[in-house]
Amino acid sequence: MEEYNRRTFIKKSILGGTGALVSSSFLYNSHAQNIIKNENTIIKRKLGKTGIELPIVSYGVMRADSPALLTAALEKGIVHFDTAHTYQGGNNEEMIGEVFKDIPRDSIVLSTKIKPEEIDRNTGEIGPATTKEVFLERLDTSLKRLKTDYVDILYVHALSSRNAVLHPELLEAVKLAKKQGKARHVGVSTHKNEPEVIKAVIESGVYEVVLTAINFKQDHYKEMKSAIADAANVGIGIVAMKTMAGGFHDRERTKPINCKAALKFVLQDENVTTSIPGITNFDQLNMNASINYDLTMTEQEKIDLVLEDKLEGGLYCQGCESCKKHCTKSLPIPEIMRAYMYTYGYNDSKKAHELLMSLNLNDNPCSDCKNCSVSCAKNFNVTKKITDVMRLTKVPTEFLS
Ligand code: SF4
Ligand code: SF4
């Protein structure tokens, strides 16, 4: 029944209240002011109360290693570039710094993300090794790599609990970063337990932006919309990631998700300021950048999303954690599933490797388990996926792509 309700909600969101496959009263008729038909006009939205206005499509640089792509993006009107302290071992920030070092700093909006020193992967709690000093040292390193004195948005990265968002050491760190002029605005990023995190951001009174996973495959999409609306109402800017739900339905990459439709779908919500799809080639750049000029979903795109939503499984783990209580080893299953998605959906085994290594697990933790009583809400064969992706930990990084 729950799944049926979710599907009904998603279907209505995509097709409008009638649920008909071809609907003339499409969802964002009520937001007509936001549909800009002029091909030369970029659709922009305000990032909460920050005073920053952004095109609805920005650039998640995470997996990009081509300076030419970044300059081409800038030429196409994309101005916001998102990276993280750990992406590509710091090379990602270095590349961005090099590419943009000679352009006026205020012509781009840079964001980076820094993880707390210690997070319990199971509870989401922040460990005692996390200090504001370490956090700010990392920020200094990031600024040096980015060749800038400040970032426009500094995120505390990968938080998944209320306590983490409200952790005093992190709150103090971001306040200091702002006071020292090293961050214009501060926020948190989240890809698990997102509604709780967003509510805590509102409660904090400190954070100004949330970078959150959101997509049409989320079982909790309705809850996400509600939390996002609450945040937007108090002036918090919302940036969307993981909009494409893994990009493919299958490990073999034979069933692609209609990524353009998936991105447009998330952006129908005016409370979402912008999105940071990962862009690794010129085709993706052209496709994503075109949405900045026209957010209208075609009838085929609507149909594709409804049909794709009906497909079981896929590569996108909901992060619902309902599997974890059954695992005798209390494995961080959602994180391992995310590594699986990076490997087969994003074709980015380096990123997957980086994530897996941060979990400090042995080779294949399932190998000596006699019985597995873990069951997944999305019917993933969890043991099989863990066994598959954990092989990466044995591969030297120079052999990974
Ligand atoms: S087989 Fe793996 S997932 Fe299943 S209970 Fe054992 S360690 Fe957990
Ligand atoms: S593996 Fe399945 S049950 Fe576990 S968090 Fe992901 S979607 Fe939920």
C-alpha cells in the first residue's frame, strides 16, 4: 500500500492531478511566472536569503577532469561550480582553482564540502575527533587549492542526523569560517535521512543552504518536498543532487534513466534553487545546460519517468536503513550500496573505492557469514552487491577509472 501511495504521488507530480498520460494542466501551470520561453533567457532562482541568484542548473564537478568542460560550461551561462575537499584526492579543487584563477572572482559561485573528522556511519553521530580546528585547517587547504580567499558556500559534508547538524563544534567552525571571511555562506550536505537533516538545519538558525539528494525514485519524495518547502519558507536555499537516481537501472548499463527528464522533474519544484548534476562530457554539458533555458517537460519525458518509476530495483539506494538492523555485523549497507551505484551507475570506480576505503571494512565482510537475514526495501540482493563491489578494495587505485 505504501509503495502504491508513493507511486500515485510521483505519478500525479509528473502528470498532474488527472494522472492521465497526456495532461494539458501540467504541474507547473501554477508557477507560470517561472517558465521562461525566451531561448536567450536563463531561468534563475534565488538561493534563499543569501542574496545569490543562480541558474537552475549548476555544475557538480566531482568526477570531471577536463578544464575545457569547465570553461565551456561558463560560456554556456553556468556559474556555480560545486566540489569537495576529498574529490579526486584534492585534484578536483586544484583543477577548478587553475581553470578559474584569472577570471573575476565574483563572476562565479564556488562551493566546497568538508567532512567532519569522525562520523559514525551507522548512527550518523559525530565523534570526539571532530574539532573546529581540524575542520578549519581543511578549509584553508581547500582555499589554497582553489586559489581563492573564500568560497561562496561552505558545506559540512554528508550529515545524516539532527545531532550532527546541531553539533556545537561544527556550528562553531562554520561561524568562524564566515567571521574570518573564508565562507560567504554556510550549509550542510546530505544524502541519507534528508528530511531530518533539513529540519535540523531550520532549527540551527546558522546554516543557510542545504545540498540534498532528491529524485523521482525516492520512496520519501513526498516527505522531502514538505521538508524543502519548510526550509524555503524560512529563507534556506536548496541545492539538489543525485537527481538522476544513479543514471541506470541495471549493473550492465543497458537500461538508462532519462536523465534530462529526471533533472527537469526535480526542478519543477520552485523551492529547489539549483541542481548540481555531475558533468563529465560535452554531451552531458549540452543536455544539462539546455534545461537552463527551457524547463518544460515533453510528453515523452513524462511518460518515461512514470514507466521508469515502475521498474523495480535499480541502482539507487534509498538510504532508508531498514536493512541495517538485520545485519549481524552492522555493516554500513547504504554507504556500500552508494559505492555500488558509483561503480555501475556513474562508471566511477575511483569514487567508489574512495568511499569504500573510508568505511574501514575488510575485503568482503559477508564472506564468513553463514546466514544472511538482511532484506532490502527495494529488493536489492544486498549480499551479492556487497560481495561484488567490495572487490574494488583490492584493486590498486592506478588501475581504477
Ligand atoms: S551476509 Fe553480509 S549483509 Fe548479510 S548479515 Fe552477513 S555481513 Fe550482514
Ligand atoms: S539497501 Fe535497501 S533497505 Fe538498505 S538502505 Fe538501501 S534501499 Fe533501504
